[in-house]
Amino acid sequence: AVVSTQSTGVAEFLPTGGLLTSYDVLVQKLLRYVTTTDKVVFGFEIVLVLFVLYYIVEEGMEVVLFRMRYFLDVWNVLDTIIIVQILIGFGISLYRTTTIEGLIKDSETERDTFIS
């Protein structure tokens, strides 16, 4: 698994002659679908995408059928807001995945480059 590690170490010299040390290590998994559990999550994400596509087609047919009267019902407006929020979430997830994969490819080709 490709991981990114950020570590911080601090050593403080005390006036009494002692040494106070502390450290922090942060490890993050960069690739989303590595383990079996990750692949199961990916399967559920595909099911979600198929459900959302069906939902969009269904709402689109209602918009065509009822035209502007469709937006007079509060529940239909709520459906539209939910669809827009889901699409924004999909876009953010896709952007994050493609950005991280690009950074990983860049770091593999250039060994002097570190992902931050």
C-alpha cells in the first residue's frame, strides 16, 4: 500500500540539564482500494452510482412530464437539491482520487519528489 508519512520530533533542553523529547507520526493511506474491505466499499460505491443514475433518469422524466409545475412541489425541489449534492460529492471524490494518483505517478518517476 502506498502511504504518506509525516513525522515531527522535538528535543528540548531544560535549564536543569535534562532533555525533554516528544514526537508525532502521522501515516495516511493514499490509495483508496487496496484491501479486501476497500474493494467491498468500492462495490457499494458502484451500487450507489447506479442508484443515483436511476434516480436522475426518474426525476428527469418527471421534469419532462410536468415541466415547470414539477418545481411547485416542495418534495420535488428537495429531490433536486439531493441530486445536486450527490453529484458534488461524486465530483469531489473523483477530483481527490485523480489528484492523488497523479501525485503518486509523479513521485514514482522522480525519486527526488516527495508527496505533501
